[in-house]
Amino acid sequence: MILESIVFYSLAVASVGSALLMVTRRNPVIAALYLILNFFCLAGLYLTLQAQFIAVIHILVYAGAIMVLFLFVIMLLNLGDERKLSDAISPRKIIAGGLSLALLLELLSIFVTGTEGLPEYNADQALQVGTVEYIGKQLFTKFLFPFEVTSILLLAAIIGAILLAKKKPD
Amino acid sequence: MGIQLYLYLSAILFMIGVVGVIARRNAIIVFMSIELMLNSVNLTLVAFSAFLGDVTGQMLVFFVMTVAAAEAAIGLAIIISLFRNKQTVNLDEINILKW
């Protein structure tokens, strides 16, 4: 139990810290690297919840595919002098801070009052739900239709990306 | 270890993502903040799924990841074509849709 708490708190602190660093860095490459660190922390948190399949595909899809795409685009664009994009303390930033603080308080109040009566954590049950075997069985029976629709979505994304990034539209 | 801890953590991560979207002007960093917000919601879904012993939450995370991958591909293609036309990724200078 103590070990679980240590793992959770260290992963939580690391994920919040890397998220903060990601948002505040000027250089997009460094921001992307902090985002990858954040993804690894989240994968660890999924493992503390016994969601092994989600943890593995999270690493594969996010850190492996999406962030590589981000880094490619950052390097393709070759943004150069980042100070041109630099933004000092402006009214917009103060409003952003206030608004997001209000949003945080709203979410926390919902989570404090709305989570009463939930069942206690049952590790055996969670372990049974999170395995690749169980998720695969559900994916190809109960969730077969959404799974097939996903393929159409990905096809549309491929065609759209090629059309948008083409040199000359004809 | 209650479910509340996971929910608080995801609320904090979501808030950091919101700050990034509103305060930053670099389109790529705004985009990464959106990914951060998607992930914080995924954490909420996985936490509920594990605590309720219901697989539906993890299925939804699976589909959110697919949508995020499609969104990243399309969004980055849009950023590339914008950069090709305007030589900038500063969102304040990208106002061609503004009336």
C-alpha cells in the first residue's frame, strides 16, 4: 500500500512538472521532449490502475507515432528565431490564468462532491478488465461497429493529410 | 488510494493544457497542449474504468487515441500549409478567417 502511494505520488509530481515545463518552454523541440516525458508518466499511472493494454498502446501511439510526427514538423518548419514569437506578460495571459483557475476549481468541486458512493478499488477486478485478452475480446464483439468506423476515420485522415500538405492544389 | 487522487491529477493536467492553449501563441505548442488535455481526460476514463470494473472506459480511451492520431496528422498538415503561405506559426498573425 505504501509502495503504491510512493509510485503514484512520484509519477503525479513528475507528470505535473513536465506538463508545466512543456507549456512554458520557448523552444518547441524541448517542449516536445517534456511532453514525451509526460506521456511516459501517464503510462506509468495507467499501470498503477492495472490497465496494461492502454499503457502499452499509449506509449506506442503517442510517444512512438504522434510525437515523432511533431518533431518532424518542428524540424521541417525550422522556426529559427523563437524570440519573434516571444510573448511577455499580457492581459490575455492574466485572463488565461484566471479562467483556467476557475475551471480547475469547478472540476475539483465536482470531483469532491460527485465521487461519493463509488465502490472501493478492487485490484483483481481491475486486473481482469485491463488485460489484452479481455479488451481484444470486447473489441471484436461488443465494440465491433465503432472499431470498423475507426478505419474509415483513419482513411479520411490519411487522404486529408496528403491533400493538405500537397505542394500545389489542383 | 482513492479514485479522487487520479481525478484531481487529471483536473490539474487539464488546467495546464488550457493555460497552454490560451496563453501561448506558437501553433505547435498550442497543439501539444491539446494533446495534454486529451490525455488528462484519458486518465479520468481509465481511473473510472478500473474502479468500476467496466471495460467501456478503456474502450473509449482506445477510440480517443485513434481520433488523436488522426487529429495530429491533419492538424500538422494544416500547420505546414499555413507556414508555406505565411512563413509563420504565430497564431496572432494567422487571421485570414477573421471577418
